[in-house]
Amino acid sequence: MKIMYTLSLLLFLPLFSCQKEKHPPFSQVPIYEENIAGFQALEDSLRAICQNPKGQMGIYVYDAQLDKSFSIAGDTLFPLASVYKLPIVASLLAAQEAGKLSLFDSIRLNLEDRRHSGCFMDWDTTGKTNFTPKIEDLALYMMRYSDNCATDALLRQLGGPEFVQAQLKSWMVSDININRYLIEIFIDLANRELPEDQSLWTYSRATQILSTSPWSERKVARRKFLWDRRDQGSPKAFVHLLKGLDQEHWLNANSSQWLRDCLLSCRTGRYFLPKVLPPNRQVAHKTGSLPGIYNDAGWIEREAGQRPIYYAVFLKNAFGKPKKERARIAAAMKQLLAFQALPKTALVFN
């Protein structure tokens, strides 16, 4: 297992040792309004997917090649689940550019810094109780594997959710709320409370608190969670954020490229995508899920010389069988991946 842990760390090295070829600067990529009819057909197909009365789906799409967008409940707030990690990593990159930290800084962590539902420290079987990962590694754990203890550690390093919210405000990004640490979210989902002293927010304390919550209370808490405006965001706001980050409006070229490579390496939410992507397609995204909540936000890169299509597909209050609910996101992604902006083609949606 020690060998497997070492190999898992080595997997991250190619991502940062050699960058992938970056798409051309947006100023050099012309806009052609060629497949407007096809874009309307795409919207119609996604509206049909959203008509399921069980749960609510929100979609916002912006095709940078056509310079066209459409919204299906795109201004509605949805619980973000792990998609909220995207604004966190963007704020981390902004903090590095401002000289507040470096991705090569290390953070001291111990087993009490673990979080439920995913933590890199659980991979280790050597008996270590203390860890000193680099911020860059934690950021990759968070985005690639949706690591929860990495997320809370990075939030603490930034100064808390308030820092991320302030960063979004400085970018004039509204309708994205980052308010809580993940440990708070997990406790809220159990209808329990943490002590006021954050130094007591340990893995052991959280485990003890969660053990006192019966299923009946958790079921009620999950319904309440859907309508809590904290840690929620709209599909439209996320597309605005994604576009600004990718097009280097708020980050420099190196940071934007780092983020792009990070999103291209995402390993969660594979059930939202087909096993084999269409030719000349890459998906740079972040996914998230909690009980009754399924989200995917990112962009689809297409043939060389074409601008990407940015999207956010969110689903809430969907308490059917998880496989069936995830299939709704997958159906939307299938349509997005199939769409061709250039050249003019006859689209077939089936």
C-alpha cells in the first residue's frame, strides 16, 4: 500500500512538469455565427431533459465560438456541493499572484484534520500521524479527487470562506455564495451544531457529533439544506466565473493554464460523461454531489481554432435512485458534447 501511495503522488507530477498546449488567445480566434439553428436545437433538447417534474434542473450555456448563450432556470440558486471548490482554487491562485502565499508552501496537518467522505491521509498505511503537503498538492487533491480535508485546509490557509467571498466580489461575480467549511456543511446535514471554538473542529469531534444524529433527523436536514442560501450558486454565475478564469480576465496566463490543466485532470463524476468522448473534445470541469444534489460545471474544448463552450448543469431536490438521477446530468452532457459550432452540420440528437 505504501508503494501505491507513492505512485499516486507521482501521478501528479506530469500535470505540473509539462503543461499541455494552450488554446490560442481569444483575441486571435474569430467568431463565426454559422450554426445558430443547431444552437437552438441544442437548447430545445436540454429544455426537454429539464422537464422531468422530479427535482429541479438549471442550465446555463455560453458558446464562445458563436457568442451566444441560453438559460434554463439559469438565475436560480442551487446547492453547490463540491462544485464550490472551484471558486476556492481560483481564490488560491489569486492569492498567490498577490504574494500572499505560494503553491510551493507546505501546510502542517495531522489526523484530526481529516474530513469525512474523502481524505488523502486515509490513503496512507505507514502509521504517520503528521503530514506536510505542499499547497499545490492539496489543490490538486481537492480538484482532481474532490478531497475534503484538502479543501478545509486550503480554506483555513486563505483565511476562511470570507476570503473567497471577498475575492468573488472583487471580480464582480454575484450569485455564488461560499459561506462554510466542509466540516460545517456535514454537521448541518446531520441537523447538529459544532462548538463555537474552531480549534475543536476535529475529525474525532465531528465523528462523535455525527453519531448522535438518527436517520429521521438527517432526512429532514437534507430537505432544509436545499433551501439554505449558504454555499449556493446559479448556473449563470458559474459560467460567468468559468469564462473569466479561462479567458484570463482575473488571473494571469500561468494561473489560468494551471487551472485549465487541473480541471482537465478531474477524476470525479465520470458517470456524467460517456466512456469515450467525441473526437476533438476535452472536458475541463468540476463536479459535485450530495444527497439529492448533482452538479457539473466547466467547459468543453473543441477542434483547434474554435473557442470553447462553457456550461453549468445543476440538479437539486432529486431524491430518486442516484444512478437514475446522475443519468439526467449525463444526458445533458451528451447533448453538449455533440454540438458542433463549426462548420455548418446537420445535428442529430438521440
